[in-house]
Amino acid sequence: MKRTNLWLIFVLSLFVFGCTSSTEPKAKHVILIGLDGWGAYSFDKAEMPVTKQLMQEGSYTLKKRSVLPSSSAVNWASMFMGAGPEVHGYTEWGSKTPELPSRVVNKHGIFPTIFQLYRDANPNAEIGCVYEWDGIKYLTDTLSLNYHALTPDYKNNPTVLCEMAVQYIREKKPNLFAVIFDNPDHIGHQDGHDTPAYYNKLKELDKYIGQIANAVKKAGMLEETIFIITADHGGIDKGHGGKTMMEMETPFIISGKNIKKGYCFDNISMMQYDCASVLATIFGLQQPQVWTGRSMPVFK
């Protein structure tokens, strides 16, 4: 082969691979707030002024679908891992390890997560996760986190998770921070979905979201932060895991730096695993080939 042809192939390869390389970050900080068991069906009736203000100031859909089954571990895994259970292998409500062999595993022996992807690209980043349900720690790749913690006895101390989140934000100014509440799922199982108790809990959780947002402001991070508020699944009666829209449809709200304002994208299909792809776009990361998620057109 002539030298000129080899040079042409080299230049073309640079162009092709350059088109798939990472891009500039959209923001320096992301606060991901997850409300376990928050069904989109409840949104209009819920008294959640802080959350609805973030929605109005950002982009949102009330049509994000869970993967099946519409239960916790399989959906938190899909949210963090950018793929469905057929690929990452976590298939049940309480999966701690994959029931199916993960299609690939990273150096920590777990399917690639957004936390590991961001850590590999930014070794000095501050990455944390606090949660009320112990099952979360098996799905985040804790070896990629600077900090992770389970709240003690949150059912009798419902403010603890919010307090932990506020303290961590003020002290560490995290780049990527997930705050995962176990409610309204617990109330859904105890009193039922679409009940006064369920809506009272959403009202309470909205106050915690406001306190977390205020902590971001006091930490001087607000202008460089994107907030995401979403859920793993919804529910019907006193349960979930089935194939009704009350169980499967959850809100996805994204607001902050470089996010379109007042943009509803209900007409665009969003799945649980697309959350990880949105996060990858925010941080300018190239997602792994094994991820099936797609980013959403929410950015300016």
C-alpha cells in the first residue's frame, strides 16, 4: 500500500474516533435526588412546590418508564448502570449481586456504573451517595465513591438523610452526589399509593429537597450545579413490580446550568437506563459500548 494511502487512513481514523470522544462538561456539580416509589401518576395532586419550581425552571418528563420488574434494585441498577437487567444482570427487587452474568465487569468486578465512569475520568472528583435503603450500596460501585453511608433508623428519624446530605454538601462540595430516600415507597407499602398518607409524605420530602437545594446555594455551588429528581418505580394499591403505568411511569426532572427551561419532553421515549446517559453527557463522558441508554435533548 502506498504511503499516501496509509496517511489518508490515519487521518480518517483520527476523524472517526474524534467524533466519539468526550465533550466539555455541562456543569461542575450534579445532585441526584431519588424518591423510591414515586409514581408519576401522583405529580399533579402532590403538594411539592420546590420540586415543581425546579420543573418549571428546567426540563422534565412524567413518562419515564421503569424496566421490568418495576421494583427497586433492578431499577436503581439500571439508572446507575446505563443498561437493562438483561445486560447488567440485576433482575429482582433485592438483588445484591447479578442473577444473570453481567455482560462485562469493570476492575472492581461490577458492571460499569456512572460513578466508576466519572471516577476513571476524574480521579480527584468528590463523589458520594447517601441512602435509607441498604440495597443501594450494592448497585453504586462503592469503590468508586469517596463517601457512602446508610442512615440509622430513618423510620424513627426521618430528617437524618437530609441532614447528612446537607452536611456533606457544605463540607465537601461534591461533584456527583446521589441522595436516595426510601420513601414514598415505605408509605406506599404501609398505607397504599394514591392515599392521603402518600401525599403527606411527598409534601415532607419536598421540604427536604428544598433544604438540599439551599445547602447547594450556601456552599456557593448553585451556578455550577444541575439537579435531577427522579424515582425507580411507582406503585398501585400497596405494592409494585407489575406492568401497570402507575407502577412503571416515574418523573424525571432536571434543572440548573445549561438545562433548557420549561421544556416538557413527554413525547420522547425515556427509559430508566437513560438516566446514566444523561449524567454522562453532563460530565462530558463517553459511555461504554455495553450501555444501551441514550441521553435526552434537555441541554441548551
